[in-house]
Amino acid sequence: MFEARLNASNVLKKVLDAIKDLLNEATFDCSDSGIQLQAMDNSHVSLVSLSLRSDGFDKYRCDRNLSMGMNLANMAKIMKCANNDDTLTMKAQDNADTVTFMFESQNQEKVSDYEMKLMNLDQEHLGIPETDYACVVRMPAMEFARICRDLSQFGESVVISCTKEGVKFSASGDAGSANIKLAQTSTIDKEDESVIIEMQEPVTLTFACRYLNSFTKATPLCNQVQLSMSADVPL
Amino acid sequence: KQRQTAITSFFPNT
């Protein structure tokens, strides 16, 4: 029996909003330590790796390891039916072919439950190698999302160049060209509002706006984003 | 136009 409860469903709502544009389907691997999800987008250009630790749930029970193949578009439809402050309970029997989602309103007056068929997805588990990056930039997630959104109006790709002074984002196309330079924050009073750069050596890399704008769908989940970069290595 | 390339080769299949 698998049962996981969140007192507020908004974390899982944000997780679904973060991945549903990149992935059509994915396997939720449930074990007593939590839920792991790892999947590549259809073109294998990006890898989504997600971990929901059991201690992040208000109640978590997983008697036997369970892999739930989810159609994320359908799961997103179900999650849209939950209010942010509803209690969410996800349940599945051990060798089930369905999963149920129950939402309870704060005042206990409204209880909704949704059942979704599970899919048989072939499992490929990829190892994510430890990498020593040339540059690691930590910056406000909202700021990065804003930069990607603004620059994607000017070109299909963004050039990110990082030195110890700061990080520059550039794009150019028919409409013109755009450069956004962020200096490293000198006096760090609020970590998650600062731009912090750890540089082994300068780096200049180019990425498609389409993917950056998909990744920044995860912005509501966290105040800070970390950009780890090296030549010829995935961002 | 530089295309974003697949990254499968970066992740050894465990």
C-alpha cells in the first residue's frame, strides 16, 4: 500500500506545472525514502530529475517499492482541480493499475477524489555524473525567469557568458539584439536575492530559449536558481 | 542556426 499526504497541495501543483511542458509521461518511483522521478524530454535534449523526500510529506507510507507510470497531462488536469490549501492524499495499492488523488478542503466540507489509470513505462535509470563546473552562478530564480522570457523575444538562443565580475545574458535576431549584465553582489545580506558566482575559469555557452523557458516553469518552487556551467557539458 | 543537441551520452546508463 502506498499513501502520501500533503497538508497543502500547492507543492505538488507547482511540481506538475514545472514538468508537464517538458515531459508527456514519467514514472514516479516510490520507496520508503520518498518519490523519485527521472525522465528525458522527447528529443532527449534535457533530463528532469525530481526527488520528493518522504519527510516532506505530512504522512508517508510505502510498504513495498512501487513504480507508477503517470500520464503527466492527465495528472496535471487532476492537480488543477485542487485548491492550493487543500490537503492532498495520493494512494495506490501495491500491484495497482490505478492511483487515486483525494483533495480535502480546509474546512473539511468538501472532499474530492480522482482516479487515474497508471501506464506501463519502460524504466531507464541514468546516472548523473558528479561534475566539477567552470562556473556556478546562484541568483534569484525570478530574475533568471524574467531574463529568459525577455531575451527569447529577440532570438532563439541565449548566450550566457560568466566571469568573476558577473554574468551576461545575450540574444540577437531580426528584432535586434539584447544584453543583460548582472554584477556579482558585493555585500551579501540576503543570500536568495544575491548574485553569487564561483568561477574556476570563465565560460561562454549558448542555449535554446525554448528549453530555458521550460526549465524556468519551476521558478515558483524556489527563490534561488543555480546555473552550473562548463564548456561542452549540459547546463 | 546552432541546434540544441541530445545529451543522452552524458548520462551513463546505470
